[in-house]
Amino acid sequence: MASTPDDRVDGGVRSVQVALDVLEAVAFSDEELGVTQIAERLGLTKGSVHRHLLTLVERGYLVQNPVTSRYSRGPRSRLLAHYAPETDLIQIANGPMRELRDLLGHSVVLSEWTPRGALVLSMVVGTAAIEIGVRPGSELPFHSTAQGKVLLTLASPAQRERALAKPLPAFTAHTVTDRKVIEQELVRVAQQGFATAPEQAMLGINAVAVPIFDDKDVCIGALAVVGSIQFLPADIDAKSVKALKAAASQISRMLGHGRVNHSEMRAARQKTA
């Protein structure tokens, strides 16, 4: 069957992709956005953006300010958030993230897996005079960020294969783009329990990340500290790693990780009796 202009090589539909990009651009913004701003951020024409905005406003996912003509989240977007699972990773992680920031001074970032990279869920700004961090809603590359490496290490073989089969661009002179070298590093990440990415995504910036687990012992996210390479060096000190792991373990415990499932234990004893 012949493909249409809306078909994408990855099996998705271009029009749906654009609609979601427009929705996310507005939803993750700290301020109302106009058509021109959205088009520039997404690299799209204003006409294409406007058509999708009309549909999203009509369906209630966005609203348009009648005074400024700019767009913001609508009632249906808020309704979806209302029906999110009660175990909200962002809310649970907030306290431990702030405590970690107060202890180390670095910005603290919470991320989770998406097929395109590590999605930033929230961030607590560090205490340094110069703010260093990433905007919630950003998707960080797997191969060049500490969060991405942690998630990739604990992903399924199929997920890891799909991620590493894609082009691995160099963002700085320190970015590792050789797949074999990356795979070797993932082995080290699994052994040491944390990942670093000194100046691999941006010059002058380093990050250290560790996994977060749920009650099924599945890695559902990554917790990271981000800072200047001057204060968060490539050779990270053991104290910082220990504090980061402790904060991630606290979040994991709040999600049920490590709890004894007594019903499963009873079933196992019955099988062996």
C-alpha cells in the first residue's frame, strides 16, 4: 500500500506527532505561548501550528487567552492529570529531592524512560549563584546523559537495542558515539550503580544519576544531580554518590520497593512443601 504524507517511517502518524508536540510545548511552558513562539520552538510553519491549536482548543486540551491570543493548558489536560495514578512519582520524590539539594547544593533532576530518551519530570534548582538544570518536559539523549545511561542500563534488551540502533550524535568533543564503547560503559554502570556524563551533553556541565525502583523491582526512573564540572567533577566523590543513592532508595521505598510480599512467600512455601 502506498504511503501518505502523514505516514512516518517509525510507524507513527505525522499529524498526531505534530499535535502532541504542540500540546507538550504549551503544557510544559511556564508561560502562555503564541503561535510564533510555538512554531519557532518546534521548527514548524505557523500555519501548521495554528491548525493543530484550533483542534486542541476545540477539544479542550488548550485554551486561548482572548486578550493576548496566547495559549495555555485547558480543562481536559487538567482532567487527565486529575486521573493520574495515586502513586505520583513527582510528588513522592519532591521531599527527598529537596533534602538532597540542601545537602549537596546541586540541582536535582527526576526523569523517566520514554522511547526517545529520559523525560525530565521535575527539577529542584541548586543553591549556586548560576542556575544549572533542565526544563521539565525535556527529553535527554540516552547515550550522552547520566539519566539516559542509567535507564538504558536497566531497560529490556529490546528497548536497549532500539535506542542504540538510532543515530548517536556528538553534542561536544566528549560525547561518546561508538556503540561498543557505550555498551561497555553500561556494564560499568550496572556494576557501580550510578552513571556520569562529564561534558558529554554540554560543555562545562556534569551529571550523576542512579535508578529508582518500584514495588515490582522495576526501574521506573532516574534521580540525578546536575552541576558545573568545577563543583561536580568527572571523578565524583564517594560522599555525593552515597547521598544520591540514599535519596533514590528513599523514593524507591516510598514506592513499595523492598517490601515483603507475604502472599507470594506463602505460595512459594506451598510449592516447595
